[in-house]
Amino acid sequence: MTRPSGRHFLQIPGPSNVPDTVLRAISMPTIDHRGPEFQELFLHVLEGMAKIFGTRNQVVIYPATGTGAWEAALVNTLSPGDEILCYETGHFSSLWKSMAERWGLKPTTIPGDWRTGADPEKIRAALENDSEHRFKAVCVVHNETSTGVTSRIPEIRRAIDETGHPALFMVDTISSLGSVDYRHDEWRVDVTVSGSQKGLMLPPGLSFTAVSDKALEAHERSTLPKSVWNWSEMLAAGRDGRTPYTPNTNILFGLKESLRILDEEGLENVFARHRRFGKATRTAVDTWGLEVLCTNENEHSPVLTAVVMPDGQDADELRAIILDKFNMSLGAGLSKLAGKVFRIGHLGDLSDLTLAGTLAGVQMGLQLAGVKVDPSGLEAALDVLRDK
Ligand code: PLP
């Protein structure tokens, strides 16, 4: 195999491409995490992350991937045997539910079709049926990365409120934070979890939790064992710009730079750019004559698009061709979608031309794989990108 020239196109829906300035920031010499320089850095990134979450409360930063923050959300607020309500939006919501079971919690799942988001009306009905308030939490994935569907969190909040049910509202924003509009305080979410390797344009290795006052009260009562994830210790140390154990200092250097980049572009502009990328990608897919997995016009993800392969054609073979011929990685179909869909990531540090190149690579790959497509798909996407 000869060396492919140019940069690899990492167009999976996270980890996303890491900007050069962030890579350079990460490459700085590691500093003493108990010294004053670290203290200043940590206080700075805690404040920056609170802004990104849209919260006035102090956030928690873990040296772990998103899965760690999932676990933290459960063990910090719940007690053995607690019942929770989980909405099945796809692979990741199912994993979160399985984790809850392993912790001795009792999840009830609202089944979903993996093509639409969490339905506020179904959540309302489930809570209305729970007059004894057995559900202690409602867990929803904001952007379901396995399907390319973004659930409508404010509408779900409204539905919960209208039932008067006291359950905590927990939301996974691992693949949406920093790319899709999100407001922890305004939408009165109790626990929001996120990760570094998607909208924040960092390597994997940090996760984040925003916590409401109500979640902090639940934390006081919760009896599930907690050690590494313990909010009390994380928050007490964080107030002073410290961590209870060794942080991953260099990724925090990168976080400072990625927060600067997001601030420079302006979050509203970042969100608009992602919406435009989603629209351009869906336009290409529709024009090719293929099907976008998400079927609800109001729930298309600005972060990724999952594309359904025509019957009898294997999405993984297509991805292998594209990797081999064009040095581009696309996301695989996960669990029951394996081989049936491929996912185009359009998040993070991405320009119009990078997306144009991505869609050109997908179109050429489809043609090489023998999938019948209308070649004006790429041109149709360029029309969207041109029309700023
Ligand atoms: N939730 C969502 C929506 C995800 O996309 C992912 C990973 O892609 C996870 C949870 C798991 O997070 P991690 O792989 O960072 O542990």
C-alpha cells in the first residue's frame, strides 16, 4: 500500500477533526497540576464550559470519555432499585439504559423506531401513568449519534412540567454540545452530560457534567456508591481550581484553545454553520436518490447524517471502498443498523470546502460500489453551500 497523500478525512460523527491550534496547545509541556498555573487554567475552563452548557452553576470535568459522565449522572443522584424512564432513540440511549441496569436501577424503556427522536407526548403519557412518582429520572439522548436524530429537549421539558412529575431530567449532549443550540438552565435540565471529542474539537478523554440545584439535592440523598465520580469532591476541589486526582492536563490546554475558537466564531454562528452543513448533506442524499434515516423534518441532526443503503448493498463495503480510494473515514451503522446505514459526520472544525470534499468522496464511493445515484447530488449540495 502506498502512503496516501494529503490529510486523512475524518468524517465520522466524532471524534471530530482537531484544529491545528488545539493540537499545538495540547503539545505544550505538562505542568504541575497542584501549582498556580494549573489553578488559573482550570478555573478558566470551568467558566468557559459553564457558558457552553448555558448554566450559572459550576460544572464538573472528568478525565474520562462520555461513558464516565453517564455513570456519574446515575450514581450521583440515584439509589439502588430506583426506577427511571429511558427513551430508546438508538444505540447510545440503549447503552445508557443497560448501564443503569448494571447499577441495580430499574429502567422502563419507551420503545422507539431509531428514525425519530424522543416523543414528548409519550414521555408525558408515561409520567401521567406514574401517579406514585416511582420514576426518579427521565433519561434522553439529545443528539442520537447512531441515527442522526436530534430530540426536542424544550418540548420534552414542557411535557414533563405539564404532568407536575418531580423526576430529574437527564440529557446526554455528548455529540451535540458546542454544535447544536443547548441551554441547561433555561431548559431546566437537571443533569447534562457531554464529551470532548465532538463539538468541542478535542481528542477523546474529557467529559463534562452540568448539574442543577435540584440534582444537587438529589445527590445529598443518593446512596449508590460513588468514588471517582463523586460530585461533592469534584465540585469542592473545582471551586478552588483543583481536582481531587490527577487531571489530563494537556487536554485541558486544548480545551482552553477550543473554547477560545468557539467564542471567536460565536456560538450562534457555530450552530448556524452546523445546520447549513446538515442541510447541504441531506440535499446531496435526497438528490442522489437515497434515503436519510431520520424521518422527522423537525429532528434532523445538524451534526451527522445517517444514510440508508439500498436493499442488498452493504454500507460497510462502501465505507471500505471510500477509505481505500479516498482516504476518508465515515461512521459505521451501529448494532441493528450495522451494514444498513453509513453516517456522514459534519461537525466540529469543518469548512464548506471540507464538506464539499466529503460529499464528493461519498458520491464517488457510491458510484464505485455500484450504487445507482443521480450525480447531480454533489452540485445540489454546492448550491446550498454557495447560498450563504
Ligand atoms: N452518547 C452519545 C450520544 C455518543 O455519541 C457517545 C459516543 O459516541 C456516547 C454516549 C459514549 O461516549 P464515549 O464513547 O465518549 O464514552
